[in-house]
Amino acid sequence: MATPAQGMRPLTTRDLVGFFAMVVGMFMAILDIQIVSSSLSEIQAGLAASADEISWVQTSYLIAEVVMIPLSGILSRIMSTRILFTVAAAGFTLTSVACAFAGSIESMIVWRALQGFIGGAMIPTVFATSFMIFPPEKRAGVSVMMGLVATMAPTIGPTLGGYLTQHMSWHWLFLANVIPGIVVTSLVWFLVDVDRPNPELRKGFDFLGLLLMAAFLGSLEYVVEEGPRNDWFDDEAILALAVVATLAAIGFFWRVLSYRNPIVELRAFADRNFAIGSLYSFILGIGLYGSVYLQPLFLARVRGFNSLQIGEIMFVTGAFQFLSAPIAGALSKRMDLRAMLALGLILFGSGVWMNSHFTAETGFWELFLPQAVRGMSLMLCFIPINSVALGTLPPDKLKNASGLYNLMRNLGGAIGLAAINTVLTDRNALHLNRLGDNVNLARPEVQQMVDNLSQRFDGLVADPTAAAMARLVGLVQREAMILTFNDAMLLMSAVFFGALLFMPLVRRPGGPVKADH
């Protein structure tokens, strides 16, 4: 089989600078998924929004981005990589400014959706370009850089967002994109030249397929985002959109498998390594977004830490990710990528398992080792998954396949968060009931505790017994919450250990040096 290495032109400094600008653009697009997560309350206050409305600042971005990611393949073939990325970077920058100056929650949601849709084109385009311009012996280093960006951006997003909001204002969550956005747009326009546009593909463009894909992915994203908050199918809107997603999915799969020029080429999944690599990308999305969501939530709800304190703790994962990058790059040149992936999955699962032992006293040092292990594991997972999924595909399949590959990571994150939120709701109710059954005044130990607490409150409040009971209820709720977070972490670790079962199905991809054999 011909490999992307054949017929490749020599790599130039211009190529490297242009590609680095594209990577920065991708970093901005991925960062903006999570950067608002720690500052939603400030945005809510600034826009006078309700608690239900403010969640759409994040949801609208995710829904729109998920629709664009698989669409980027055909758009880059029609427009060329250079033009598509330039338009995406410029549009992302302009919509960032619009978000910063939004005067209402309605306008913010519209601009966030446009920001996610336009910016979503930058993510898969970078992955496809890396395999188009770099020879096999250079790809290990490139995978390290892309892996750092793709996995560190969501890790540091809440930290950076909290810092900007606390020291300036929430408007700077979006204004921070302006200068980098202008630089990226300019550099890509003048320096990137990796392919030519093919306007002929506009003839017979599958608008019906686009409509069905948008309805399918948009509705699916809404259902998994809002489901845990609104009791799933007990909510009429969620039930209606679940039906829309199902019908649109049937129509979409029929269309792409029967139309002569489909909007997305699903036949890439016929390549076994691409299919397994995409599955692992989905699993990595669960761990990447799930861990970044769960740990800050625990620290805020149980420990009462502010966004800056949480950011300082979360920084450990990013630091070890950064430190592990050169090690992972070196290992990828000397180690069977399947063994490297298995090691990464074991380490990530172990790091999350160590996180499943939260207590009311858990703080920086108790979380240091689990985060260090998790940070080290991310690059050991990402580099081989990237090579497994995209390393065996011919050049003409890369753009489309890259969109599907990146889509799987985002869907993994969305569906993983929905599952996590459902677990948090259900297990918290279970633990509250169990603890409540055991903490009753008929037991001498409980009565003794209430008496001791009453003595402490005596003279401080009008009704010491009521205050003692309120404190006891608070302790029960706290312990139920801790047990719930531990359950969610344990479940996530099981997903990563379970992922090892698919390893025998992975064919050995061509290594970074031997890919042309």
C-alpha cells in the first residue's frame, strides 16, 4: 500500500511556521470548550441569566463544534486547507469579540454557537495536515506536540478561565483570543500551502446529508448534555430531540452510504485500525473531559475551594503531561505502539482509581500522585491512538478520517459527562438513603453525637438541639457526596481497564521510522 511518505515534497521552514500557527489555532478552539466552565456564575451575573440559561453558553458551543468537525473534511477539499483554516481562524476571532460584548444571554448563545461552529474546522484540519506534510520519521515529534495541545487545552481551560475572571473580568475569556487569532489568521494565509482547492466537489454537494447530520449530531449532543439535569426522557424537550436524533441518524446513515458524493465518508471505518483507533479516541475523551469535570466539582462542592485554588491543584496534571511529552516521543520510536497504548491505558486507569479514595480532608498532596500518574499517561495514550487511527490510511482519505477521529473524542467527552452526571444523581440518592437509614436517633451512638453537638451549640444559638440536627444532616449529605464522587471515579477507571480488551484487535501500525515498509 502506498504511504503518505511517497511523493512528498521537502519540508521547509515556511511549512513548519505555518503548521505551528495552525496548532495554536487548534489550541484556541479546544481551550474554549472548557475555559468558561469555572466562570459560568460570573457570566450569569453579567448577563442577568437564569441557571438553566447559562448552561447554554457551553452547550451551544459544543453542539455547533460537533457538527462542524466531520464537515471539515469535505470543506477542506473544496476550499483547500489554507482557505478553510484562514476563514475558520478569522471567524473564530471575530465571534470571540462578539461574545465579549454580548449584551444578553440570547445574543451570547448565538455568538457562542457560531464560535464553536467556525472554530471546529480548525481541529481536524491540523491532524490531517500533519500526516500530509511530515515524513514518517518526523511524525512522532509532531504527535507529541499535537497530543500536548489536544489534551492540555481542556486540562488548563478551567484554571486559565478562573484566573482571567478573578483578576480581570469574564469578558477576557473571549478577548484573550483576539491577538493570537489575528496572528494565526495572517500566518496561515501567507505560509500554508499543502493542497489545492477542488471547486468541482461543490457540484452535487449533499445539502440533505448536511441537514441530517446537523439534526442527528446536534440533537444527540443536546440530549446527552441536558439529560442528566432534566431527568432524561421525563422532560418533553429531551424526549422530542431523542426522537429527532434517532430518525435523523437513520436518514443520515442511509444517505451517506447511498449518495455518490456523501458529506462524510463513513467507509473509513472499514479500516480496522481506524475503527479501533476511533473507539480509543472516544474512550480517551471520556477520561480527558470526565476527570477535568469531576475533580474540580469535588473540590468546589466538598472542600469549598475557589477557582484559583482548584486551578493550582489541577495544574499538576498539566505539568506532568508536559514533562512526559519528550519521554512519550522517545518511547514511540523504540516501542511497539500497541504496548505503549496498553501502558497508557493502565496508567490512566490507575490514576483515576487512586482518585476514587476521596475523603473530607483530600487536598493538594492527597491528589498529587493520582494527578501525576494521570498526566504521565495522557501522552502515552494519545500518540499511539493517533498513529493507530490515522497512520495506515492513504493520503486521499486523511481529511475525512481526521474529522471522524476528532469527532469521536468530542462525543466520548459529551456522552461520558452525561453518564457521569447520571451516576452522580443516582448514586447520591442511594448513599443518602443508606446513610440516612443508619443515622437515626434510635441508635445510642447517634443520640450521643447529637447530645455532644448540642452542648457545643449551647449558649451560641437559641435552639442547640435543632442546630445539632442540622449539623448532622450536613455531615450525612457531605459523606454521601464523597461516596458518590468515589463511585464515579471508580466507574471511569473501569472503562480504561476494560479498554484493554480491544488491544488484540489492533494491527501493528507502521512505526515512525518504518512506516514506508
